[in-house]
Amino acid sequence: MSEEDNHEGNTSGLRSAYGHARNGDPLSINRAPASDIAPWVARIYATDIDADPNNVVRCGILSDTPILRVIFRGEWTAETIYGKGRYKRTAVFAGPQTKVMPVTVRGPFAVLGVALRPGAVDALNGPPIAETLDRVIYYDDVYGDQEWGRSKTLIKWFDPAGPPERWLAVADKLMRQLIALHGGHRPDPIIGAFDRAAFENPNFSVRDFCDEHGIGQRRLERLIKRAYGQTPKKVLRRARALDIAADLRGVADHAEAEVMALRYYDQSHMIREFSHFFGMTPKQFARSPAPLMTLTLEARQQRRLEVLGRNHPGTLPPWRR
């Protein structure tokens, strides 16, 4: 995102019924999945933002998980690895991003999102995750051979005019159907252990992790590449940057800020790494409007604290208290 585009993004005109971060960015309603679908689903969220019809937000998204999104309102564009895509009233499958993906949205917008756990796409016979990195794929092209895999059907079932809380309930039901259809195969437990370790301390030694879990390093690398689409080291680099970004947007436990900064050799190292993923320095990122990024980062941070047992599902995270 260029500096010029950052200043054009308008967050002051965005109004969310689910609160705002300290910097004014709108927040979503997001929650942990029901226990029976938790092995496959990382987070379920709904965003319903009111804005002037001509309001344009120029922002970006950087997610470490694949996300199924049902777009009810808003005119969206995304700069994918294959060029610019335009999306309106449709369902899409967005792969994880290796760097920030520039995104714009015009007018009021509403989206239902289901973030999938690492390894879930493979377990559910989806596309190879490495082939989805930095892409947005129409949902019809993934599961279109099923009735519930067509955008028009999904939007009708979710009912765009209904309350976001209902969207979350419908998402639970559809995920149960998807899981049952593909035999209920769960991601390898070692992937879940790696996921938790990346949340706890993304500076951990991959070799030590392998020794602790009794797995060869080459086998672990194959499993992680199949689950995340990237090598373990690249996954951990992104995790460090995402934690810093969440703190800068005011959607992290600020008590961890110093610990997160100490994961880097020094300030220049942090700036280089952060700029690699976000295309700007931490200081620029903190000053720039980034409502879409904030929504994504908050959902990840809530999941992170719950996975680590530091915040229980259904209770407010530190930044909302």
C-alpha cells in the first residue's frame, strides 16, 4: 500500500454495532467455533459496517489462515497474485497471505467469515494450500459440485437481511455438513501442536520442537508445508510480524508488547521484518487507517489468547475491557 493510498482510507465514517478499537477502527463479532467443529475451524466472525454509499476504504489484509468468506454487502477488490479481482454478493475461498494483500471496499459492507485451522483444507479435500497462497478463489470453483457450494445458494441460506448472529449459527451448521461429507478426517495432531507453539513463542527452535515431539525435521517440514503452504521458518516469521501488528492496531494484550519486541535482534531488525510483510514501517502502520486489517488481526489475537488458555471463549479480551 502506498502512503498516498493509506491517507485516502476513511475510517471515521465506518460505524460498527460491535464496538471500535482504541484507534477508532471498527470491530466485528467473532467467536471460537463450537467444540465439535473446533478441530477444523479456527474462528467464525461476522462484520456488519454502516458507511456512506460512496465511502471507499483502501486497506489490506494479512491472514495466516485460509478463510471462507460470504460477502453480503459492499463492492470489494483485492490485488491477488494473479491480478485484481472484483467481488460483490458472492462467496469466496481466500488462501493465507504471504504478505499484505491490498484490498478496497466501497460503501457499507457485511461479511461472514470462517477461518480454517492449519491442515483443515487438506483434511476436507480442498485445493492444495500452497496453490491458494495470496489468492481469492470463487467458492463455486472449490465446492460448486455440491448444492451448498454455490454462492447463490449460500447467500440465500444465510439471508443477508438477517442478523449477524444468525449468520454464525448457519456457518456452524454448514461446516458440520462439510466435515461429515468428507469423513470427519482431522488434521494431524502435530500441526495443532506447531500452531500452538507459534502462538506461544514464534522464536522457538524447529529442531527442538522436533526433538520434543519425536518427529524428524524433514517430516515436520513436509507436514507444515502441506498445512500452511510455507516452510516452518516462514510461518514463524509471519507470526512474529502479526503479533506486532495487532499491538500497533490496539487489538492485542498490551502487556505483551515488550516481549513481542524482544523477539527481534534489535529495532532495525524488527523494522525490516515488519516492512517485508506490511510494506511500511511499524510507525507508518500505526498512523495509517487500516480497518480491514484490524478486523483480521483481532480475530487472530482472540484465538491466540484462547488457544494459550489466557482468555476463555465468551469473555471479553483485554483490549475490549
